[in-house]
Amino acid sequence: MKFSTKEDVEAPIDAVFAMLCDFETFERAAMRRGAEVQRTDNKPVPGVGVGWRSAFNMRGKRRQVDIEMITFEKPSEMAFECTSQGLLTLMSIELVALSKNRIRIMITLDIKPLNLSARLLVQSLKLAKTSLTKKYKLRIAEFAKTLEDRHKSA
């Protein structure tokens, strides 16, 4: 099951890519929402192999996710592989410069079930695909606006 959207951001491509590489900010945001997050690598700079293990409560159940960066091409692309109980999710972030101070960010999620219970979950998600897509696009638009605001205030 795939979700994808694109948003335009009023900021230079290098600035947006640097904000996307500020993993500590994302880690703190997840912790504020109640997740446990820990790095699984010792790399001082972003790149392929950077990883995290996260645990959080969702729908009354404790979930654990392992995340690893599988693609890193500065300043245009990052991809992450997320594995959890029966699900493999590939997240791709691509940046395209439209002008000196405007970029297009494209974020794609591809969710693949690895076992029968995950297949049932994905099947139920497909029934709600329209509303989930709407929520996904709204969240990405909010995220793009946040990036734009962070750049303006910097």
C-alpha cells in the first residue's frame, strides 16, 4: 500500500536538507509524544546505516520499530527502511530545486505486510485509503509549513 504527496517549500534546497538531517529534533519530538527512541549506530554524521529503535503505544498495544537509513544522497534524497511486527515500510524523501529559494519535497510511504496478521491490517487500511490519504497529505503539508517557518526564523 502506497501513500505519496508533494509540497512546495519557500527555502533553499541545502537549508531544507540540513533541517531534515537534524535527527535530534525528530527524536525529541517523538519522545515528547511518549515514544522511547534510541540510536542504534555511532555515526557522527548522517549517512547510510544511521538507525534507531523506537517503542510506543498505539491502539492500546506496545509497538516496536527499527528504522535504518538505506539511501543518502545530499542534498536531494533520503530513504528509510522501517521494520515492525510483520510490516516493512519504505519511506522516501526527495527534494527538487524549483528555483534558488523554492523546493518541492516529495514524501512516499510504501507499506508491505510480511505475515498474515499484517496482511489483514493492510487490507483494512485499504478500505480507509481515501481518508488515510487525506490525513497523510494534511500532515505532510503541516510538516512542509514547519520547515518553511523554521527557515524564515533562522
